[in-house]
Amino acid sequence: MADADVIPIGSGGRPGRGSGRRTTPSAAARALAGQSAAKKKPDTAEAPAEPVNAVADETPVTEVPSGLDFAGLERIVRELFGEDGERRVAEWLAFLRRRLSGNYEIDEFGYDEDLTDQVLLPLLRPLAEKWFRVEVRGVENIPSDGGALIVANHSGTMPLDGLVTQLIVADHAHRPLRTLAADLVFQTPFVGELARKGGATLASNDDAERLLGRGDLVGVWPEGFKGIGKPFSERYKLQRFGRGGFVSAAMRTGVPIVPCSIVGAEEIYPLVGNIASLARLLGVPYIPITPFFPLLGPLGLIPLPSKWLIEFGEPIRTDDFPEGAADDPMLVFNVTDQVRETIQQTLYTLLMQRRSVFF
């Protein structure tokens, strides 16, 4: 009886129309096929038949659908996020998993480190690096561990200098900067909650001492609204530093004070006027008038791309003062004046070194 052609299972009854899966015969099937071929005559023109039981031992190999272009997907990720795009995407997916599962921590002040590092600071980074082109000096003066108080000048109509300083400290000193903010920040809906999550707390001696005492890096801008709301004609002229509460907090905890001078923030929103009556009605310190706001509406809120210089000065030690020095108003005033004068002189030096406002 002549050998019969065996139609593979899954062909739908028509040779050549299989399931599309690539299969590999087992060792037993190959041996059986060899025996069948040996029985055939040499001059037989018919092709050897496949063993019927070969299908049972076949191991399917799944092909990747031709419609998925993984190389193209990787190229898009690299174009959007840079060479380390895959790592950044993986970090984002891990962040989302932690948020959905609740696997993150918020400290007693409301600080959400995970949200700050993964969302808030990355949103600021392009503004600081590409728009303001911040140049940083004296990062080595920031202690690598233990408590310290960073004291900086305040300016710019909007408090962007505080946010940028927080980013710079995180990127260059690799430490989170806990900032002291005014009451108005926490009274503003949404802004107050976001500020808490970003590491800000109330500008009070109690909170400052608790943070410094446990070894945190704390930032304060003693000029407050007097600094950011001063006219453009008085730019880079430091306002009064309050009553020196930040100095007494540093003295009680024995941490160093690091002066910080910021050049460039004065020019982002040149303040040329103030709608005082509306400000009193709304209960805010001022309603700014700049060359572009409110004339251009929302477009006037875009900051000018000034060139920024940030310098951290040599730390001023407070652990050498005798016990009870924080309660001596004259000593506190002298140290406060020393910090203020250091920042003022550094501002003058940086202004002379800057080639222009925007370059």
C-alpha cells in the first residue's frame, strides 16, 4: 500500500493553511521519521510522510506579532526623556505603584518626601536649568549632615527664589531643604497643602528649633513680604531682617548659619506699582503691577529669563556662644546684623561679576 500524505492538524483540511505557529518535532518523532524513510525505495519520487503522532510531541514557539515595534518605542522614550529614559519611566511606574498602594510616608510636619522628589522638584528643574540658567557657588559650605540654617535674601514679587533654592540644595548638596513660610501661605487654599507636602512649615521659633534639633537643613528668608514686594528701584537693597528669631533658634540648637546670596530673582517680575486698595480688600500684602501684568493678563505671569547666581557663604558658628546667649537681645541683634551684612556685601560682589541681567 502506497504511503499516504498526512495533512497536519490545524490546517483546516487544506494543505499549507496551518495555525501559523512554528513547531519543532521531538526526538522520538525524528527517529520514527528516519525509520519510515529507510523503508522507502531509492527511486521513489514520493516525499516521506510525516508521522501522525509527531503533533502530540511538538513544542510550540510563539512568534512576536509583527505589529509591535519595540525598537521604535524605545527610540520615542529616549527622545522624550533622554538616554536614561527607561530608568526614568521605571521610576515613574514605581512611584505610581507606591501612591496607589499607600506605601509612602508623611512626617509630623506634613512633608511628603516621595512626592517632592518625584513630582515637585522635577517640575522646577527645567525652569532653573533652562530658563534662569542658575550658576551655583559655595555648595561645599553646606554641611553634609546635621542641622544647619540657610539664610537668604528675598526678592522677585513672587517667591520663586525660595523654590529654586530648595531645588539647588537638593541637587547639589543632596539634602532636603525644609523651608519656613509665612502664615499667608498656609491660609491659601491648595497652596498651603502643597507647601506642606513640599517641606514648608510655619515660620515660628518652635517649628524651626524642632527641625534644627533633629538634624534637618532649614531655609529662611527673613525679609519676608518686605523683600519680595519692594519696588524695582530698591532692588538688591536688603530690608530689615525682623527681630532675629532665626538667629535665636540657631543658637539654642547650636547649628551653623549659612548665608545665601541670590542674584537674578529681582528681575523676573520688575515691580513698578501696587494696587494697595485691592490688596487691603483681599487681605494680601500687595497686588503687583509689572511692565507686563496685568496688561498682558496671564501672559504677564511668565517670569523674565534673567541670569541667576546663587552663592552659599562660609558658615557662622553658634555653638561657641555661652549658655543662655539666645536670650540676650543685643547679642542676637549683632549676629543678625552680621548675617545681613555678609549677604549684602556678597550681593554687591555678584552684581559686579554678572555680565548682564539676561546673560
